[in-house]
Amino acid sequence: MAPASKFAVLGVPESYDLPSAELDKKFRELSLRLHPDRFAKAPPAERVAALAKSSALNDAYRTLRSPVGRAEHLLELAGSPLGGGEHVDQGFLMEILELREELAEAKAGGDAARLASLGAAMTARRDEAMARLPELFAAGRHAEAKEALIALRYFQRFLDEHAGKETE
């Protein structure tokens, strides 16, 4: 069974290129109409239904307002969700491992210039991967979009580590 479309919940087109203003407008309109407080005096079944619809609306908005979340949901709708034990190129994994080791060494050595350089290079790679997503989804190239999203996860973990955020 296909997953429910968060795009349908918000009444917006299933597209990666979704203007944030349109998404925000639809969310505000539906939030006002579906807010559980509007059903405070309704029968219990209607109140429960309103709460469920409001919750689904909030979840859809949270997912679709994020470009990565939107991309992941589009892949899920296309039957190719992330997290299915995807194969990741071993050369890419080795490169990321080496960069993370380099990052650790630069941190341990207090090499601010090297840290800045590593962070800037990885930010550029992340931004480049993000910039490719609209074209890939517009062309229906889901496998390539999936590869870009997997790479984005590695890039973001590196950047989180660079910033000193905890990683799993």
C-alpha cells in the first residue's frame, strides 16, 4: 500500500519545487479551519477526528517545509524510501572517513585554518548536492536524487561534528 501523501494533506502539488509562500499559506488556511479548538463543543467523535486531522496537517507541514524532508517524502511516494539498506559507494565512504579523521586531527591540534577549510569545503559539497535536487526530481531521476540525499546525510554529519554537535 502506498504511503499517504503529505502533499495531499496540504492540498499542494507533489513537487520538489514547492514555493514556501504557497506551502505556508495553505498551512495557515487549513490550520484555522481544522484547529481542534473550533470543535470544542462538537460531539466526541468529531473532536477526535479534528485532532487527528490537525495532527496530520502539522506533520505534513513539518515534513514539506524542509527541502530534505520534502525530497525524502517524494522518494517514499515513488516507492524508494531511504533507510532500506542502500548501497553506498565504498570510495565515497573511505573519503568521508578520511575527512573525518582529518577533522579530528585538526581539532586535536587546534588548527583553526584547517578546520575552517574543511568546514567550507564540506559546506560547498552539501550546497552542491542540495542544488541538484530540483533538477533530479523534475527529471524523475529518483535513483540519483536518492544518492544525493544519502551523500547529504554524510555531509551533514561531518558538519555537525565540525560544529561540535553530538553525533550518533
